[in-house]
Amino acid sequence: MNLRRLAGLRPLAELALAHAATFAFPLVFAVVCGRALGLEGYGEIAFYTALGGFLGVIVEFGFDWLGIREVTQNAADVEHCRQTLVHITLARLLLAVLIGAAMSAALWAWKGAAHGLLIAGTWAYLLGFAFDVGWFLRAQELTRLLLAITVVARAAGIALLVGLVNGPADQAVAIWIYAFVVSATSVLAWSALWRLQMLRGPLTLARARLAGLMRNAFAILLGNLNGAMLGHGGVALLGLVSEPATVGAASLALRVKMAALAVLLPIQQWSFVRLSRHARNAPALMRRDGRHTLVALMVLGAGLALAAAAAAPKISEIVFHEAVPAAIALIGLLALTIPLHSAGNLFGVQSLVALGRERSFAVILSAASLLFCALMLVALSGPLAYGWALLASEGLIVLACGLTVRQALLGLEAQA
């Protein structure tokens, strides 16, 4: 029995390692670019990577959660799963082309031709991201394959960073390496799916199915888009109103937070299947699984927050060759949001989507995004404004989503 339980935890461990590798690359990217480009040079790069990450949320369009739910609930229908993969990828590619074109035109007019390679590299990142099929591998429980692909692509990216990014003149090289990593991941994943014969068969593109998937994912997109405003979008906003040094400090703090969240994300993805399974017919079991997940997230999240805050001075010295006060303070502030973010994610995109409350999720995240922007642009000032605004917004998400989930479960239990 114990051996069975350990075997059941293997996919969770593989997911954890894959996500650790995924979020480790941006952290290494920050270290290498911070040392080679300097604080201001890295701040410029941070703007483009943050913008690419924010626009990537639009390209993703909520399809990761929706796709996993579609494939998991129809696992026996191989053709349905294949068509879901193809239609979601096509939708994301169309979004990447349109959004990339609009972004490039706007940045070219604002930044000028001197930033052409940086702009093109950001568009290349979006195109590579459009072909990402990590969600499909997770839904098919191909976690070992996902781990191998992630490690190979990130290791290649780190090798290129160390070998090619050596000074301030290498800004464009850094952006293109960033795009290379996500593109290589997609190429390796599609090649593996082809070898496994999971892509073989006639291709049927149905506009009705494409429109249906986009319609169902739209509410999730709104929530994720507003949630991204608290992350990459917030750094991009900071780039419009603050000096590059502040942007660089905030970007480093965000990357430290994201690296910590990478440790917790597999737990949330693993629990999403269980929450979805019980949402309609067994709300008491959903409540039980949710409580277990929450306890695990809070314990691990608190430990990660303390570790990040304690390591803040050393992280700043490693990246910027000095203990930058703004970077240290922002890492500490964003560390406080790690448990909050995890709880908000559990109550929000997991529980509310599992319960069919995507619209509630979108409304709550929109309110949090508005609060964040208001605090950043009106109520707060100084290099720590980003951190305080983020802390307040994460707290609002936890409170509002938690109350909404509680109300929904009480209603389902009353009906039962």
C-alpha cells in the first residue's frame, strides 16, 4: 500500500522538478543579465521580458485550465483529445500573430528602430509560446516526458546565456535566447507527441469548435489577464512611470517570487483534477481536498517566504554586485505575498473554475487589478509602491474568492 502511494506521488514529484526547471531559467537569466548588463541595462531587458510574459497570458487565453479539463474528462476519446490539442494550438497561434503585430507596431513607434531586435525577439517569444503543449502533457500524465523536455531546453538556454551574454552590447542576444528556450520546448514536445503517435490521423478544423473553445475560455482569460497585471504587467507598468533601476529591482523581486511559486504550482495542478472531479456531485469531498491542499500550500509557502526574505541581501549582491536597498526591500515584500498568492490561486482559478464560477473569478481579479493600478498610480509612490500595491491586491483576491467558494459549496451541500 505504501509503495502504491509512493508511486502515486511520482507524477507530483516530476511536475515539481519540471516547474522548478521552468522558473529556474528566468532566475538564472536575471543573474546573468544583471551582472553582464548592469542595473539599467537589465531594467531595459526586464521591460521586454515582462511585456512578453504579460501578453503571453492573452495568447494562453485560459486554454491551459480549459484544455486540461477537456482532455481529462474525455480521456477515453483519443480523437477528441487530439482535436482539442489542434484547435487550442491554432487559436493560440492566431492570437500570437495578431497581438505580436500590434505590439511590434506600437513599440516601434514609441522606442524606434534602435530597439528593432528587442521587439522582434519579444514577438518570437510569443510565437514560440503559442505552440506550448505542456498543458496537454500534464493532462495525459506524461510528466516524465515533460520533465525531460523542460530540463533539456532550459539547460541549452543557460549554456547560451553564459556563453553569449557578456556585456551591455548583448541585450538583443539575451532577448533572443529567452525566445529560443520557449520555442525549443515547444519543438521538442511536438516531436515527442509525433513519435508517440498522438498526432497521427486526419486533421479536421471546425470553426464552431474553435469558437466554442474561445468562448468558454474567455472568462478564465479575463481573470488571468487581470492576475498577470499583478505580475509581469505590473513591472511593465512600472517601466512606464519609473526609472530603469526601480524596474530592475522589481523584476528581480518578481522572479524570486515566481521561482518560489514554481515549487507550489505542481500541488495546485495536481489538486485541480480532484477538485474538478468532486465539484458537482461531492462538495463535501471537494471541501476536504481543498483544506488538505490549503494546509500544504500555507506550510510550504510560509517556509519559502522566510527563505526568500532571508536571502534577499545575498541575491541582490549576486545579481547587481551590491546590496541594493530597493531590491532587498521588494524581495521581502513580495515574499509576504507567496502564501497569499497560493491561497488566492486555490480559491480562485482552481475552485471557482471547477465549480463553474469563471465569471466570479474574472470579476474578482478585475477588482484586484483596478486596486493595484490605483495604488500604483495614485495612492503610493517611491520604489516600494509596487510591493505594497501587490500585497493589498493579493489580500483582496484571497478574501473575495474564499468567500465566494464558501457560499457556492454551502449552496451545493444544501441541495445535496
